[in-house]
Amino acid sequence: MSRIAIIGAGAWGTALAIVLGRNGQHSVQLWAHEREVVDSINTRRENSLYLAGLKLPAGITATREYAEALAGADIVVSVMPSHHCRAVFQQIHPYLNPEMLLVSATKGIENTTHMRMTEIIHALVKETKGFSPRLGALSGPSFAQEVGRGDPTAITIASSDAELAQIVQREFSDPTFRVYTNDDVVGVELGGALKNIIAIAAGICAGLELGHNSVAALITRGLAEITRLAVACGGRQETLAGLAGLGDLVLTCTGSLSRNRSVGVELGRGRKLPEIIAGMHGTVAEGVFTTQAAVGLARLHSVDIPITQQMFEILQHGKSPKDAIQELMTRRAKSELELTRDSR
């Protein structure tokens, strides 16, 4: 029986615990920051704060202690919000060892460094422990609520370590949760992070009561700029046409369960960002944090990302969504096939 530690008991971390726990072949320790989450999981077999209504299988226990969560773990899955990744790994590094397989299931980019989550984890473990960890990134179109209730879902584990990818594929897969492997960590991570920005823009279209034409154009051109940036950073174009790119983008731009899209809907209706965030009761829309980092990353690589740039102006400077749309629609005319060349 594999022992798996999940660091982060929000909706996605809890859903992954359910996936791992329902086949009875894993012992799952779920670390949570909130005492009420730990008590709810251990006494009522439910995460009533973040994933209410879904019962957790036997074999899943929750704790607030890193040492307890990580003791004897074969696989460690990090599922905290991206802006907490560095701080969490600074605290848990004493409990890590070279035999552990580390899997990042967080979709984001660090604002100050423009680093992806696996880059942060690798750098911290290498610096503090003196070894390079075996590491991968888990991403793809997956609403936690649907995963937890057993709706058929397909995602990707990306790693340069083929054995790690195969182990994660085997351990996480079941009849309703299909895991594919990929060796393009850059493309998978950036696809998962950048799509959240486009999803906020899609929500704005809904909030402004724009039609299907607008959303279709947004998704298509959003994918083009995500691909440009990912390729400039070392990712592969075909990865962005897969689950972690197009698949996740379509889901978050059209699904009513998307927190990022929901933020956009409220922005389109005229509400201000601080008010919207205050009403989210501790849940996180990663796209709000990622937008600034994406703009910085694009500037570093001299890549044109017009939709993301307009979202940055809306989120950081209060630009009118209608003005942003007008500016996007009146940009210089160009060929649709400009993808990675002549697009700056």
C-alpha cells in the first residue's frame, strides 16, 4: 500500500484525496491549515468548508502537522495556492528525502520571480537538502467537485523523469480518473497557469452579456497567446493543444464552477475586484495572482500577449472592461497564423 501525503486541503487537494482513497490501495494523509477542516474530515468524513457534500473514503486522515503528514510518504502532492508554495516548502523541507516523489498540482506562477511551481520546489529542495528532487506537475481540465463525485476526467502528469510519470499514472488512475503522461513540464505548467487569466476574461464577456461569438474568439486567441509564451519559455506547441492547454482553457472559460470565470462575471457586471475577492470566503482565483507574473514573463521573453495585458490593466489599474475590449478589437490587423514568429 502506497502512502501519499497531500499538502493542501482545499477543494482540489480534497478531490485528489478522494481519487486516491476510493480504490482502497493507498493511505492518504491530508495536511490542512484550518483546524475546522481537519476536524470535519476526521470526524464527519467530509471537507465541509471547501468540498461540502462529498464523503471521503476510509484511509484518508487529516492533520495540521507537517511531520505527521509527511512521515513515511512515498508520494508528496503539493496543492496549496501558488503564492504560498515557497513558504510552505521552506517549512516542510526537513521532512523530505530523496526517495520521495514530489508532484505539484498547483496552477500558477510566482509574481516576484516568474518561476513555475516545480522550479520553486526544485530550487528550494536543492538549496536546503542538497539533492535534486524527483518532481512532476499534475494538470488538466478538472473541476474538484466533478472529480470528487466520480465524473469521468482526464489529466496529465508531466515530468522529465519517465519512471515518476509512470508511477503517478498508475497510482492515480482509476475507472473515472484517467492520467496521461507528458515530458513537457514547461508547457503543462504554463498552460495550467495562463488559462486562468483567459477564464477571467471569458467571465467578463458573460458579465457584459456578450454572445457566443465573443467567447469563441477569446478562447481561440487566448490559446494563441498562451502558446506563444509557453513556446518562448521552452514548452512545446503540441502540449498546448492537449489536456493541460486547450482542454483546461475550454473548461475554465465555459464552466460555471470556475472561480476565475466567476470573478470575471462580477467584473463585467461592474463590481470592483477587492469586493469580489472579499466575498470568496478564503477560496482563490489563481488568475488574479498570475496575471502580473504572466506580463512580467512575457516582457522577459519579448512575447506579445494582448489579452493578458488588458486583463492586467483591468485587475491592477481598474480599466473599464469595455475599453479593454475596444482596444483589443482595434489592434493592428495581422495574420491569424502568426503564432511564435513575427508576433511581437
